[in-house]
Amino acid sequence: MRSKIVAGNWKMNKTLAETNVLLSELTGKLPDTTAEVMVAPTFVNLAAAVQDVSASSIQVIAQNMHFAENGAYTGEISADMLLDIGVDTVIIGHSERRAYFGETDAILAKKVVAALAKNLRVVFCFGEELEDRKTDNHFKLVAEQLKNGLFQLDASAWSKIVLAYEPVWAIGTGETASPEQAQEMHAFIRKTIANQYNTEIADSVSILYGGSVKPANAKEIFSKEDVDGGLIGGAALNADDFIAIISAI
Ligand code: 13P
């Protein structure tokens, strides 16, 4: 059985004080759930966040990492640094990293390999732009992102991979993919993995949907067979909204 997961990507939001407040609210109100709950604060607050959730089942994860083990990479963070403060999961390939920071499929593939080499779990993000969907290129593009980012991996590595399909046109726009569009793409992703590897891997990988998930639409999106949870941006910054989304799963 694959895990259900609700993950909050806080992006470049929340000071240390705000991080403490939000995590205190979340740990206080966390519903009883079998789903994994993750939050990804900014790097500078990760260590404090790990302390804040130490008595709860919430996992603190990172938004990014560098592929090198260490060295002259000013401003970057390594896998060992994350592990050292108790963070063992990292988001790689978010569309904002791809679009604003020039992270190509080739760079992302290196990051995935580097993370797995340190036994980190990877939440790998991908998804099409509006233009791709309008021109009916979205399946092809998603297949390419999967191939370029992940299909170099051995089958055994897939137990450490979580996928997050985030159509760029739905991120932060208030426009969400319909539950049917999400299901259609998630089923396609699973089929693509089955073709490359096998159905056992395809059926066991959790595939999250991301893009304007809110309390009002979470339940319907999560009800779809191949949607195993969500990667939540804006709505993860408010305790009541994030709790409502966790309850929806
Ligand atoms: P929003 O939920 O704000 O659309 O962001 C989604 C996202 O990018 C999560 O990584």
C-alpha cells in the first residue's frame, strides 16, 4: 500500500517566530490520520522546525539541496547538512526552481542521485506549463521530465521517491486542475513508470497533486484513485487551512 501524504511547501515565507507559531498550531490541532504530514520551511528555520515538531508525527523536509557533497558553492546546502539537523526528505525539481533558478532536467537528475546516495527521500516535482496543455503537449512533456529526471535510477531506488505532479498553470493562480485532469495525468504517470520499470513500482509510488489545493477542493482531488495526496503552497501557510486539507485525506 502506498503512503498518503500531505506536504506543505512554505516556499520563501515565515520568519523564525512565525515558523514557531505555525508549527505550534499544527502540532496542537493535528488530526488523527494515517497520512504522512510534511512541512518544508525555509533553510534557515529547518533546525528550529525539527525541534518544534519533535513530539509530533509531522516531518520537516527541505525545499532544495545542492548535488555536490561539499565545497565552493556559495549559498548552497548539502545533503549532509540536512541529515545533520534531522531532515531526511528533500523536494527536488519544483517548477519555481526550474523557472527562476535555471534548474534543468540534467541538474535535477544529479540532485536526485546525490540525495539518494545519502539515503534521503526525494519528493520530485514536475508538470507542464499552460502552453503545453493548450497545445496538447502535456503528456509528452511530463514523460520527458520523468525520463530525464528519474529514469536513470535503478528499480531499487524507487522506494525513496515520491512524485509531485504540479501543473505550472495551477500553482499560486487559484486555478486548480480538475479532479479528472489530475486523475488522468496521475494514471498516465503510473503507466509511464510501469512501462519503464514494472507495475509493482508504479503501484507503490505515491503521486501527489500540487497547484491551488485548498480546503474547498482537497477532498474531491484526493478522492481520485491515483492521487495519493497533495503538495500544498499557499494554503499550507495557514494552520486551519492546512489542517482542513489533512483532514480531507
Ligand atoms: P499553491 O498551492 O500555492 O498553488 O502552490 C503549490 C506548490 O507550488 C506547492 O509546491
